[in-house]
Amino acid sequence: MSTSVSIVLDTRRMKSKTGTYPVKLRVISKRVTKDYPTIFDLSEADYKKFSAPRINQELAEVRAKLQDIKQQAENFVTDNRPFEFSEFEAEVIMDNPLFKQKEWKRPAASVSPDEFDYSPFIKRFPIFEEQHPNQTSLSLVYLEYIKKLLQQARIGNAINYLRSYRSLKSFRGNVQLEEITVSYLYQYEQWMMAKGNTKTTIGIVLCPLRAIFNEAIELGLIKRDKHYPFGRRRYQIPGSRNLKKALDASDLERIYRYQPEDPLVQKGKDLWFFCYLANGMNVKDMVHLKQKNLQGEYLIFERAKTERTARGSARPVVVYLSEDLLRIINRYGNKFRKPNEFVFPFMQQGLTLLEQFDLVNYIRRVINDSMVKVKEALEIDKKITTIVSRHTFSTHLKRAGASTEFIQEALGHTDKRTTENYLDSFENELKKEFALKLTQFGKG
């Protein structure tokens, strides 16, 4: 869902002394509307004059500043997807002299609660035992963010942030945020390229850093206008190339019909197909499925990812239990059918968050290793990983004529843009196919 930005005159309440109304910046995203009061108040007559070719100098200056406000907001929306109000407010609204700051309440600083037990994570996250020179040193700002991720059970994300910190520290040490300038980032990019890294890898490292900056601004540790190095006319993080990941129908059929001699490879192949047939389900959701998710003819579950990020608005994913899905469940699933029993005998009650994370990664590796052997046996020249099952599911739905909205619901995406990214490779392939057909008459 797109984000829109506009300047509006709020005529709900007139200021009796001046006969004017407040001018506000209106932002609409994900069906949420927020108005941010500017420092300007105008009468309806003056506001309507903005569209006139000639207006007095004072009003022209107000119009120019309002246009600048709107442009800043549009630039942020373009450079930061998916859009988040908290990040927008931290970068565009806070400490901006063109907005009424007295009506803006700065969020309280987030402090990791003392009662949270970090001891199981210290060995995996050595940043806990590092020395932190000052409040804005890389080590401390990354540590505080990693703590927050661990509290939310986002272990994988915490590991990505740790990798980001280690890479930046290897470049120029444990610097302060204020030392990370546009020049620093371009030099880091060149340093990474010289080491043989791709721009995709550089983007993976720097996206967490940008989030760290936004967090530090929100907490009042640094000033946006002085220290923020990202965005248009500053440093723009390299985007990743959208590589084609989906399997075509012929390869998918060959994999389906292939019967490996090794029972472990057969199991990995069957679990891969379970993920594909279950709406491109990811391994974490498969491992955590419970018997209560099997409801008659359907498998109904909430993605762990959207359950956290879209509280109250996430829609459950509904999967028809085809014969193939039931066959895989009956072959590898638990024989006990109590509601809170896991469907597959991988996960166990009582495991720590870190143990659960490691278990999911282990199952993912078993499946991916099995699919390497399948691909080699069938001489398929594409990668066949669990993420490929998800891309293949969405692409085949598209080929079958399903709308993007239907595919979005099937995948459990809350943002349509995420679904569109999955389908980009399909769209490009279709363009190529049609282009070749344009001159088929000359191939005879």
C-alpha cells in the first residue's frame, strides 16, 4: 500500500483572534492518517491563493517553505521502504523548525529491563563483553538495539545486526555515530568492494546501520540535521538485484516425481514440497505448526513474522489440505494429535529461544542439503532452497492468473510491495517471452 503526503488546511477549529486555521502536513500510510502541525496559520482565502500565479511576497515565502516541507517528506517516503511513522517522525518532524515542536512529544528512551536474562546469549553475542567508550560509540548503540531484538525473540535479526557491527568495526574501529559521514560510507563501500563483496552484501550491512541512526535520533542521542548521513543527496544504500528464484513448471514436475534412494534426501524433498504446497510456508512456521492449526480441510496459521510486526491487523494464512500435504503429514508427523502437540516431531517444549533458533536453522540446512542432491541428480542448473519454494509458489499462482492481492493474502504479506518484489522476476520473464514473439513470423 502506497504512502501519500499532502499539505492541508485544518478548518475544523478557527483561531478566533486571527481568523486563521493551522496548516498541517498530512501523511497516510497503511490506512493510518497522521497530521503534523506546521508553524504556519492561514485564512481560507490566503490558502486558496497558493494556486494563483501571482501572490504577495510574504505569502510566496510561506508557500515555498510548505513546498519544502512536502518535498522533505516525499524524499523520505521514496528512500525508506517499507514506511514507518516512527522513523519518519524521528527524521523529518523532530527538531524541524518548520513544525510546532511544543505539540510533539518525544518518545521516552528505551532502556533494556534489568529483569531480562541475557546470559544465554553472551557466548553467541560477544558484543555484550566489549568496552563502550561513550554513549554514541558503535558498540553501545548496536548492543542496545540487539538487546531490544533479543527481548522480542528476533534472534536472526539480532545476529544480522551483530554481523553489521563486526563489519563496520573491522573497517575503522569502534567509532562514534557522529564520525560516520557520507564520506565514511562511500569509503566503506569501496573498502568492501576491494575485498570482493557485492553491493548486495554492502546493503545488508548498512540497512541495520541506518536503523541504528534512526533509533539514536529518536532517543535524542544525535541530531538528524547534523549527523544523519543517509537519504537523497547524501548516501544511498545500494539496492539488491532482484534475481530470478522461481522454478519453472517442468523442473518442478521432475522434482515432484523424483524418488531418491536415500531416505534422508526423500524426507528433505518432501518437506521442501510441504513448504511449497503450504502457500510457500517458511521453515520456522512449519516447525512451529501445532495440531490445532489443522482445522478440517484446512491448515490455518499466522506467520511468526507478521504476528510480531502487524499486531491486531495480521490475517491468518489459510491452506487447503491437499492429498500431498496430508501424505507428508501422515508420513513424518507426530502420531499424537493433542491440540498443542507439534505437527512435526522437530520442536520440543521447554527449549530456550536460542535453542529454537538453532533447531529451525538445522532443519533448514537438512532440507537445503537434500535439495542440492536432488538438483545434482536431475541436472537442474538453478538453486533449490526453501526460499525458492516460496518464490515458486507465488510465481505459479501469478502464471495461473491470480491477482496480486490474492497472492499477497496467500503469502501472508501485510504490505503489497513485498508481494510485488516476489513477482518482479516473473514480470521480467513475461516481458522477454512476449518480446521474442513479436518477430516469430521471421523465424520460418
